[in-house]
Amino acid sequence: MMAYRPDGAPSTDDFGAFLPGPRLTMAGASEGPLAGLSFAAKDLFDVAGHVTVCGSPDWGATHPPAARSATVIEKLLAAGGSLAGKTVTDEISLGLLGRNRHYGSPVNPRAPDRYTGGSSSGSAAAVAGDLVSFALGSDTGGSMRVPSSYCGIYGIRPTHGAIPVAGLMTQAPSFDTAGFFAADPEIFARVGDVLLPDASLGEIEEVIVAEDAFGAADAAVSAALKPAIERIATLIGASRTEIVAAEGLRVWNEHHCFLQHPEFARTFGPWVDAIDPRLSYDVAKTIANARGLPDAPKRAAEAFRPLVRERLDALLDGRRVLCLPTTPTTALPRDLSLSATGEACDRIVDLTCIAGLTGLPQISLPLATSGGLPIGLSLIGWRGSDLTLLDLARRLGSPQ
Amino acid sequence: MMAYRPDGAPSTDDFGAFLPGPRLTMAGASEGPLAGLSFAAKDLFDVAGHVTVCGSPDWGATHPPAARSATVIEKLLAAGGSLAGKTVTDEISLGLLGRNRHYGSPVNPRAPDRYTGGSSSGSAAAVAGDLVSFALGSDTGGSMRVPSSYCGIYGIRPTHGAIPVAGLMTQAPSFDTAGFFAADPEIFARVGDVLLPDASLGEIEEVIVAEDAFGAADAAVSAALKPAIERIATLIGASRTEIVAAEGLRVWNEHHCFLQHPEFARTFGPWVDAIDPRLSYDVAKTIANARGLPDAPKRAAEAFRPLVRERLDALLDGRRVLCLPTTPTTALPRDLSLSATGEACDRIVDLTCIAGLTGLPQISLPLATSGGLPIGLSLIGWRGSDLTLLDLARRLGSPQ
């Protein structure tokens, strides 16, 4: 049983990024493209011989040590990266803010009174706090993108299926992806070369600014991102504005949830039923509501998803990228009530559902601040454009 | 932070009845009707200077020590009873089985592989295990009656309002009652004399056997209770059979829930919202569902309650008692899944809702076993007949 760190007072020597107790470390190969770099891994990734706790003491207590390490961890070690520790995650990956009532909510190194974003909270804090060179996270509904934006670092949710998820805790398989953070765009791209060896480098011909996505963000956030958009448009040489979701982004959000929620209810339902775990209220409520969802909206969402995939595939057409705010606001304060954070999460998913529903890759770039806090600008590329997006991040250079 | 005792393996030296750590004891007055008797108190009752944890570490961590002791504890101490410790309760009193994932689920002394019933689980275990002479519990939806039946002891849910609830954690105020358990009917009645000084002794002229309530119980349970019913009918001298709920007991159950659940949602909602507590899945689900209830069924239930109160007041008419099984089954096995226990609880409330909705007093008598396990026979009396019911328990003598 690990110590309970109240939400408001995690250990600050490491931003509460790492799991309590001795760090789980593994030395990487002495040579390779990542030699000399350290990385952290969200505690949803298996390390052989160790229990993957997934941010829940009762999950940890009811699962055996992993038989082998996650594919991505093996690849990073083989490429010379060294594992510096496993990081705190929102409980069983259900959360977008970086809250964990069992192990403490990591501190945002760029804004200590605010959340890091989640669920890849500890990995983002470790990178933003300069404790590691890069870090593994995962993204089902926004778990890479939100902490990238809140903590002011680079992060990618790859094309669905492009990075192997073997050894990553399953949440909602048709949405689950493994991603990574870095503070340096050069390292960010180098990790991509290791984890996405099959991807090809393409050419971006046009930037499409998602008018409705910018409309869904706070006006100050949209304004703060404008110079960065212009920089990218100038670099690419062509841009236009378009409404992505004629139906309204909230409708996309709802369809996303009607698909994702039954999937995680299938994943976690039998465990909950057998184990009777202690959970955070919001996690339990999310699972309970998902288990109670009627069939009709699920069927509607199953019909909706291929249509919007086709639409965005046609729009991006192997040569365009969509530009949007990563999150509608900067990092949220740590003292919000659950009802306030619930409303905030609804607004976040209005933006994160676009790549989620379509399975397209998205990178978040730390190119702006608003009110002194980081805010990410996102680019969604065509299916398989991951390396092209990472290359663009490298060309845009260091954070401004 | 107290140690986590997994559900299947609580400490067995005290049946896991008492809270972990040093016992909270208080010596009673040297003279009085309860002199020389020890009692336990469910950890929903305040003791001055101590935090009432209410079965939830996060409740305990977010509430100050009680300024004064609960009225009933003061009365028992003044009457000579000595407090021997505080007992485990289902988390914030929401449960009927005796499960607690934070402090362990007490062992049923009469059936170690089965639950004690709850939420007054530790108090029932302490009495059934002969660790104390009597014990305080509370009953909102069945929390005295279910453990009385499962553990084979005497227990009372008094007339609503007859025993003061000052210093008892509020759950659903229009249902909350303070009650007590004893293994000996003489002591059971003596505690009633102390806690119900204003009640008067009346005469029971007729026993009404609730046909629908017996129909809602397992056939083996109804059959096992038959000899005890006949004994009571013979003692009283007159009996007949009647259907209590023409609408069906499940309809009464639903109306009960439509009233109770919004009340506890109002009680716990602001705390949950502010504190983000760690909860058992079922507790969180129960609160979340209650907060989401629409208004129409609440209004229907508000209209329904006075009608059934009038009906039962007319039926019992200051001279009749209603006889029913306390629970539809004997104690449930400890290894059930949450979905199985959920269905079991629905069946329990079919029976416990009768006294709950009407506010009438109910005693459970340990007068039978089924398959070697205890099963309680209940009597519901007219409003204010508490001492009359306790006197009947005394006249029926020791458990058979």
C-alpha cells in the first residue's frame, strides 16, 4: 500500500511525477539514436517482472507482474534510451486533468497551482520539469494532447495503430494509442524515428484553420495562438479557414463518447464487478454511466464514425493539415470542484474528439502562452503523416 | 491512513467488528439500569473529541473531531453502559450487506464465509460474537434490520423520530433512525427503556401476516419462519393474513428509493464535489445515479408516501402488528460479484421499504434458522409502539 498524497500537496522535489517508492530504472543500449537520453514511462506500460499499477492500488493488487515489457519500451531501450522511472497516471487512464486521488496529482512545472492535464500527467510533468529527455504516454480521448498543452511541451497522438500498443493497458481499443512527449523538438522527432520506422515523410501543401475549433476555445486562447498559426501558414505557404464539423463539435464529442464509453465499460466492467475496487467518484461514475448507456446512441455513433473519417480523409487528402487549439483553455486550477472540472472536460473533448473519432495523427506544439500559461497549437495530419508532422515541429524550431 | 484489510481476510480475533487501531472506550456511570454492560457504537455516532470516520478514510480526513457526543451515547453512559469501541460501518452508511473496502468487511460470527449485513455491520458482529452486551447502529434503508437477520440477533429500527439522532451522521433525514442490537432479549428491552423513556406500553390484539412479504422471500426462508409466526400468533391470540402492498412491494421499494436517494444525494453531493473522495464503486454509482434522478418520480413518491402511511396507520390502528421476514434470504456469501449483490439488495429493500416509507417501528427477532443460518422474523408495530414490541421480544424469551 503506497502512501496517500492529498491532491493539494504532492511531493514537489519531482513534481509528484514519478510513482512513490524506489524508481523503476533500466539502462538502455550503449549505442543507438537515443543513446544518452533518459525517458519516463506512464505506469500503463508494462515492464517485465513488475506490476503495472495503472494509477489504482486495487488494480495493482489484483494483477500479476508483467511477463514482458511493452513493445515501445523494448524499442526505446534498444535504441539507447534509459528508463528513469514510471510516472503517475490518472486512475486506470480515465481522466483528462491529471488528478489522482491515490498517488497524488502531479504538479505542473510551468504552473504549480494548476493541473498538468491527464491522463499522461506524470510523464508530462517529468518532461516539462526537465527530469527526463522524453516520456511515453498514451492517448485514448486526449491523454497526450491535454498535458502537452497544459505543460507547454511537444506531444503526439499518432495515427491509430501506427505505434504498437502491445503491453499498454487497454482502455478503449478502437481509440487507444501510445504517444510521447519531449521539450525539445529535435528529440521529439528523433523518438518518432525510432517508434515510427514504417512511416514516410510527405509534403504539407496547405494549412486548414479549423474555424469551429477556434470558436470552441476561450477567445484569449484563440488570440494567443494567432501568431503561431501565421508562422506555420507562412512556412507552408498556403492556408485557408474551414468549419470541420458542420454538425457541431459537441455532436462529434457525443458520438465519440457513445463509442469510447461502451468500450471502456467492456474493458473495466468485469474487473469492477469481481474486485469491488476503490475508485475516485468521477471514475466510478464514468464507468457506471457507460454501463447504463442504451443501444440506440451507440448504433448511431457506429454509423457516424466512418462518415467523418471519409470526410476528413478527403479534406486532408495526403497533403493538408488541420490547425486547431489543443485545449480550449490553459491549465485548470487545482482547487476546482468536480462539477466544474466535469464541464471543463466536456469542452476539452469538443476538440480532442476530432483526431479520436477519425484515428488521424495530431501533434501539439508549445508555441504560445496565454495569461502567462502555456497553450498548445495542434496540427492534425492525414493518416500516416506522423513523421511529416514531427518534421514540421523540428523545422519550427524551439518554443517561442 | 489505516491499513487496508482485503474484503476476504479481515482480522478474525474480533470478527473485524471494531475499527482498526486502539479501541475508543469510555466508562459508564457506576450505577444505572445498564451498569456493568458494555456496548459498541457504529462509527456514525459522534464521540466528543474524536473524528467520526463513517467508514470512509476521506470522510474522516475532511471532518473535524466531534464537539460533543451523540445524545444516545450520552444517555447510555449515564445509564451505566460502558463504550467498548467504535465499529465498522458500510462506507458513509450506503450499503446493506456489510461490505467495506477501506476497513474490511466484518465476519459474520454465525457464518464466517458470509456477510454480516449492513450498514451496521461491525455492531452486529460485535453483538453476535459476544464481544459486547449490546450495540448502537442506525437504519435508513434497512441497516439495523438486515444485520439482525443475517447475524441472528435482536435489532430495532424505532419509530422515526422516537430516538434522537443528534450526533448521528445524516444520510437521508426523513428515513434516518438510531437503533440497537442485543443477543439477549432482556438486555434488548432494557436498552429500550433507557433510549425510549417517552414511549408507552400498549397491547397487541392481533398479528397480521404479510402475505406479499412472505411471497417475496425465498420459499425455504418463509417455511423456516412458520413455527415462529405460530408461536407469536398463539401468544397474541389472534392472527390473519393480508396483502400489504396492493401495488406490489417492488413499487413501494421504487418509491422509497425515489425519496431516499435524492435525500442522500443532497447530503453527500456537496462533499463529493468539493473533496473528490475515494469511494467503493457501488457507493459512487449510487450517489451518481441519485444525483441524476429526474423530478417526476420524486414528485410521484412524495405523493405516494402519505397515502401508504395512512393505510398502514389504519391497518395497525394502535393494536395490531404486521409480521414479515426481515430479509428475503439468509446471509449472502462473501464472494459474490457486485452485480449479484446489487440484485440481492433490490430484493432486500422490497421488505425493508415498508417500515422505511411509513416511519413505523420494526423489530427483528432471531427465532429461526434456514439451512443452518440465522433468519430474522420481523414485527412492524403502530407509530410509537417501540416498547410494546420490545416487551413482546422479552416475552418470547431466548432464541430457539
